[in-house]
Amino acid sequence: MKLARARLRVILCLLFCLAATSAAYAHVGSKDVYETVNAGPYKLYITIRTPTVIPGVASVEVRSSGANISSIHITPLPITGEASKHPPASDPMARSAADPAFFTGSLWLMASGSWQVRFGISGDAGEQTVAVPVAAVALSTLKMQRGLGAILGVLGLFLVVSMAGIVAAAVRDARLEPGAVPSPARRRLAVWATAGSVIFMSLLVWGGATWWNAEAASYSLDVYQPLRVDPVLSGNVLDLNVGAFHPANERRRRSNNDFLPDHGHLMHLYAIREPEMDAVFHLHPELAGAGDFRISLPVMPAGDYALYGDVVHASGFPETLVSKISVPKNMVGGHPGPDDAAAFPPPLSQGRLGDSYKLPDGYVMEWDRPSGLTADTAYTFRFRLLDAAGKPAADMQPYMGMAGHAAFVKTDGTVFAHTHPDGSAAMAALMLANGGDNSATGHEGMNMDMPMEMGQHGDPISNTVEFPYGFPSAGRYRIFVQMKHGTTIETGAFDAEVQ
């Protein structure tokens, strides 16, 4: 029964037309994965465009540098659990005839959850394996297109009428000798048979529609909803109470007490004042109890704030928990944490910010802005920090284990993505996918309490940082970039108009 139901779901998924929605999983409205990974001497810039329906097909793009690569094979498998130990057969990626360093491929993601795409690389420097985490969830459904529905309706009516005609002809003429004329009684019987067949087929159509609607409603419960968050502000103490399910989908429970530290924190919380985006805070609440994140807010300008809280579950599944608060006037603030940061850029209504952002201590952050920005295109965004004399900042320090952090936020609130120099995947999930875990999950490997960066940790931190990312839709965005020099965390702000 379960196997038959699973096959039925696959058929339904293939028949439904699905589209992206404003609420995605690891981020908000930004479902695709952009990642830069080092696999021995091979460096890969990876883009994974995830499906909006599960089961569904994800497309994978790889641009390579470093040692020459002869072939890449990709394999989808869960990050954790027994299935993660039994990978299916891998699929080869196709090398571009025009660009030998560019590979493309596709693969099926067969169930919702925390997945990884494993890359098997062969080349001049031997064989290497690396994995990139992917959160696979159904995002939304759309009704059938009106034109297609009309065509199918006409064809269905034609089939019903044709079947009724066949039944009538069979009852009226099947037993007649060649050339004989049916009697009035046989004609009346044919009319009754026609009516009966129409009623019977109408019942079949009604039953099929009822079954279809029930399956569609069941499938709609699989559409992803983030965990419920109820914010409570008492004085300057903010409690984010995280429920185990979303009110619209109580059957899809997820733990609210299984979070992994990512860059040394269980939650990375961005608070952005609306609608002008003229105050932004990067904060780190602590888990005070099951599902209760708590923080003493610093001094904040009064107003309405959108909250985006990034967490990672023990399975490697990342979520951005969204809520809102109103900060009253004259709220007494607490002391910010050592990794907390804030910035107060000009409001959106004053016009677009340029490529250079002057910071309060005289430092300047610059953006090597691409000549044009288009949606659904992979970029590497480069930022640099200069000191007050206009020279490259010489006292650079890692910020939570990375050269920098960035948040790409659409001004209407429909897109939020917190990214790192390695890419958009959560570091905790990346560690799990590549064999690391902490003691809480019972596996050996890397300690995810360490705010680690993939790479050489002894190397000096550059004043230049790059973020792989692609804007998911057209519109205006504000980008917040954080870098650290000495003990100062700098937050630069830049505006982007995406075509």
C-alpha cells in the first residue's frame, strides 16, 4: 500500500504544475544553492537549482578551476540516516563543448528532507569526493492552466459520449441479423442502457475527481511551511518561541530542540527595520529552553522590525524563521554580544546606495559591482575593506570563522539570504555532508561548535571577500556585508537593482 501510494504521489507530482513561492527553506524566497568548494587541488563553483516539487529534478552546474578535470559524477543521497550509507548509481555530468571547464547535469530528489549532492571528481590530480547539502522541499502548487483544462474537459466529454454511443449500439444492434431493423422494444432498451451508462460514467468521473481532490489536498500538506515563531518582547528581552509545527500544517512536525551550532551559534538573527531598511542588527540569541531562543536586545531605534532567524536541525536541514516585532521608543538596551553587529544606513527613500560605503570609524567598504545584474544568474560578488587612509585594511580578523558574512534582502521582504564566502549552504550542513558532526548526534568527525571556514586556517585574512550568489527575482535589493578588523565588526550597505 505504501509503495502504491508513493508511486501515486510521483504521478501527481509530475502532473501538477508547480511554481516558486516567496517562502523558501534555508532562506526566504531564495531556494537555489550557490557554493564554492575545494576538493583537493580542484576548485568548483557549484550551482544547484532545486525543484519546487518533490519528487523533482534538480539541475546542477559546475565551473572548475585548478587542476584539470576529466569527468564529474553526481549522486543524490540523504545527509543522515541509513540511506546515506547506500548511495545509488552516480550520473555523469556533461562537459560543455564550448567551455571544457563547465559541466552540467541533473538528478532526481525523491523525498523531502535534508539531502546532499555528492561530486566524484576525476582529473590530472587523481580522484576526489566532495558533497554539497541541499534542502529538498515542495514549495507551492498551481492550478491547471485554463487552456489545458478546457482541452482535457472537451476530450473527456467526447470519451463519455462515445462510450455511451458504443453501449447504445451494442444493446440495440449487436444481436440483429445483417440488414434487420431494431424493434421499438430494443430501441427503448438502448435508450435505457445509454442513460444507465451515462449515469455510471458520471459516477466514475465524480469518484475520480473526489479521489484526485483528496490526493491534491494531501499533497498540499507537503508544501513547506517554516516553523511557527511567536516573538515576545518584555522590556529589552526578546523571546522567540519556536513551535514544532506550522499552524497550517500540524501533521508535518519538526523538532524545535535539535539545533546544531553554525559558526558557533544556534541562531543567527537579522533584525531589519521596515520599511526603510535604515537599521540592521546581526544578533545571536541563546537557547533558554526547548524552542525558546532568548536575547537581551541592544539599543535599537524605535519602529517595526522584520526578524530572520537562521537555524540548522540535527539532520542538516536549515530553516529561516520569520517574524516581526515593534520596538518602543526609549527602550533600554543591553550589551551586545562579541559577535553582534549593527549598522544604520541611509533609508531607501533617499535613493540607491553606490559602490562605496563609508563606515563610522572612517573605514570604507567597496563593492566591485558587476556591469549589469540579472535574476537567476550566478555571480561572485567581491567586496573590500579600506582603512581611513584609503589603503587595504591590514588588521583583518575572521568574523565567526569566515572572512565575512553577507545578507541579500529584497526591499519588499520576499527574499532574504544569509551567505558566506563558501556559499549559501549552512556550514553545519556542509560539515555533516562531508563527514563531520558533533557529539550530540553520536558521530565522529569535525566539531561544529568551532566556527570553522573551509580552507587554510593559518592563512592571513584578506581585506577582500567574495560571496557566490544569484538573485532569485528582479527588483531592488539591499546587501549588508560584515567584515572584521581588530575588534571592530564593520557592516557595509549597498543597493542593487536586478533586471
